[in-house]
Amino acid sequence: MEYIVLALTIFGILALIMLNGWYGERKKKARFVEWLRENYGVLPEREEYKPEEMEKISRYFREHKAEGFHIDDITWNDLSMDKVFQQMNHTYSAAGEEYLYYLLRTPMQDTENMEVMEQQIQYFSANRDKRVEYQIRFAQIGKTGKYSIYDYLHYLDLLGERSSAKHYLGDLAIAAALLLMFASVQAGVLAFTAAMSYNIVSYFKTKNEIDPYITSFSYILRLLKNAEEIEKLPVSVLARELEELGGYRKKMGKFKTGSYILMSPARMGASGNPLEILMDYVRMVFHVDLIKFNSMLAEVRKNSEGIDRMITLLGYMEAVIAIGCYRASKETWCLPCFHGGKELLIEDGYHPMIESPVKNSIMTKKGVLLTGSNASGKSTFLKTVAINAILAQTVHTCLAEKYSGGLYRILSSMALRDDLAGGESYYIVEIKSLKRILDQPSDGGNPVLCFVDEVLRGTNTVERIAASTQILKSLAGRNVLCFAATHDIELTHLLEMHYNNYHFEEEVDGDDVVFGYQLKKGRAGSRNAIRLLGVMGYEEDIIEEAERLAEHFLESGTWLA
């Protein structure tokens, strides 16, 4: 009787532990669902993204960037697009965030899929319950840890060809030893002990070899499981994607069947269940998990393209939801309109990373030359236009009251620096950067929309103005819409037939400088750079002499000695 009471007590304790764990998971899920319902458009709090994390997130893009025009590294870094992505990253799975990153770096060059994507974005924005159901599934797919799923998949290639023959032979050796016992118990026991010892030693050797590769299988299984659940949540706007997803999932049926042998909690070292522990001993002796690993590896290799498509489809679906969340986080946004030319119109556009931005508007059919002092707003305006053009062609969303433009190939040459590792000066880096814009095909194809900040700042004034004039004139004569910022007022005269002149200006009021950040037509007329010296406490004779020299040059075109 005492044993029965003890057994029941132990069983009751185990049952309570399991029930508590189940209840805790249910409560955690309920809190997550409530958060999703009540915080649409709010990013979850998290630590700042580290460089290695952004490298991981960019992995899907690196795998697929050869498929068409993409935002190159120079332009992406010029515009600080990592931060724009982070602000938009309302995703919960690795597939979702890696595809969203890819989407932002791959501006659509036609309108074929834009209308469909817009219908999908609007559906999830309007149907909260369905959106939450999908987001729960994406959260259950989850992230991949330190590396991208593509890193893990490539690591599988390091395993080479694998055969389960030696494992089967080990099992046969144990069976033969058991049979031998009927003829000679002593010989059978010796043979059984030898076979068992060999299997256990070789098990741990092989287990250590494959352990680093289990993560990829675990993620694929989560993809398959949640893809199946998502297929049970059909929505008409995703009919094509869901049908394709189901086809690839079914092809992976052999991979999933029996995967418990390899991926159970005991195999992953996360369970104290007695049956699981017993099963672990079975694995050690008979290598059933190692045999299953080789089978699953073969299935992954056979279905590598299908796995990639599943990641793409699921990533796309979650990216669509994330775009809607991003829109909800912004006070003002609009849908872009596209036309066949290079004309660009933006009304009340603003930069996404500025907390209280000054909105600006522009409409131009030809290039734009911006002048104004440092910190007046030139670079921010260039980035505002560039980022909105990218958002228009990637997530079909613009941060403006109105946006109308062509389908552009977008490039920039702005935040350059010396290449110390390559031994190249700033000027060399700059002219190489500009050359890649000039090398864009000018005959046929979509127009180039390019942004240049301080053209050829890395050389002397005379050569800078001469070379800048010809480079900008060359760009204006091609299938290019160029926005360029400069301090060289001479360029506004030399290029006034090719570029529209706009400027930013500031006001010096006593000891204070007020920047309006408002775009104005025409070239900059103020000469506040010298006056700012006074604001910063420079001696009056320095300021007066500088004013005299500048006045003489503007009147005569020559400098006083």
C-alpha cells in the first residue's frame, strides 16, 4: 500500500509540474495575442541591432540578389537603410525579417505584382483576427539564433555524402550476437558486449559530428508544421501563395515523418521524461536517430529549391503584414502612383527617422541642384526623396501626402569615406562611386534616379567645378533624374539649362542660428557662413576681412592677395 501511495504522489507531482508548464505556456500565448491585438503598429521593445545580426538578416538577400536590379551597398549605407528596415521590422520569424530586408533592397521594376500585394496588405490591415492568427504562426516558426537558415543549409554541404550502412551493420551485429547465444551463451555474451560497446562508442562520435547541423532541421520542421497550420487559415488574397506552399510542404512529407526520433526533447537534451530517457538508450544502441538524420539530410538536399520557395512564400506573407503595421505606425502616408517617365512629384514628404520632420514638396521633370550652407537641410532632403522612392517601389508606401514618379533604378553617392584598407583616397573612392552611376545603361530600361551630395568634394575648387559641371551635364543628358547638392554657386549658373535650382537657407539672429529646413526655389542667395563665425565667437577682424575678400571675388571674379 505504501508503494502505491508513493507512486501516486510522484505521479501527482509530475502531473502538477506538467500542468503548470502547460498553463504557463497558455498564459504566455494569451498575453502575446492580447499584445498583438492592442498594439498594431507598435514595435516590440528590443536591444539595438548589432552588426552581426544585420549580416544574418541580409543573408536571404545575398542569396537572391542576382535576380534583378537591387539597391547596392553604397546606396543602402548612404541612406542608413538599416535603420529604416529596423523601424519597419514588425516580424517574428527569420523568414519574415530576411524577406522584408530583401524586399527593401529590391525595388520593383514593373507594376505587375504591386496591385496584388496592395490587396494583401489592406486585407490584413482590415482583418485583425486573421492577422493575429497568422502572426502567432510566424512567431512559432521563430528565429534561427546566431546564423541565418541559409548559413545552416550551406553548412550541411560540409557533411559530404553520408551512408547509414555502418549503422545497419551495427544493428545486425547485435542481432547476430543474440542468435549466437542460442548456440553458445558465453560466445554470444562476448559478441553482444563487443557489438554494444562498438555501437555506443561510434554513436557518440557520430552524434558530435551531426549536432551542429540539427538546428537547420529543427527550423525546417517548424516551417513545415506552421505552413500546414497556415494552410488551415485560408484567405482569398493569398490563394496562389497558399496553394504553392502546400505543394512544396507535401513534397517534404518523408522529411517530417518519423522526425521525432531525431528531434524529440530527449534527443535535444530538454526532457526528464522516463520514457524519453529510455528512448535515448535505444538511440545509443541502435543508432535510429543517426539513420533518420541521414534520411532527413537526403530529403533536404533533394528538396533544397522547395525549402527556399517555402521560406520565400512564408517570408513574403509576413512581410505583407509587417508593411501594414509600419503604415499604422505613421501619422501620414500614401500609396504611390507610377507613370512611364522620369518626372517626380512629392507633396509634403518627410524622412522616416526624424521625430518631428519638416515636410517638403517638389515637382520636377529634370535634375535638381540644391545649394545652401552646412546643416541647412540639403542632405536630409536628398535622403527623404531617395528613401521615399525606394519605399514606393518596394513596400508600396510613401511617407508623404502624395507621390507620383517613374519606376526608377535608384543609386546614390553621398556618405563616402577614404578606403584605408584599399589604400584609396577620398577622391578616388568618390569618382569610382560616380562612375558606377554613369555606367548604368542609358538606352532603354527604367530611368535612373540618382543622388549626389557635394560633387567631387575631394579635390580643389577649379578642377571640382570643371569636372562636376561635365559629370552633372552628362547625367542630365541621359535617361537619368539627378538630385545633387553643392556649395559651389558657380554650378547653379553653369547648369541652369539642365537643372532646376532649389536651396535651403538659415537666419542669423544675433547670437542664434535658425534653420527653417524649408525647400525654396532658386539658388542660395545668403552668405551666412561667414556670419556664423561671429555666432561661434570668432574675432571681429577675421570676420570683416573674410567679408571683404568674398565681396571682392563676387564683384571681380578674382581673389585679393
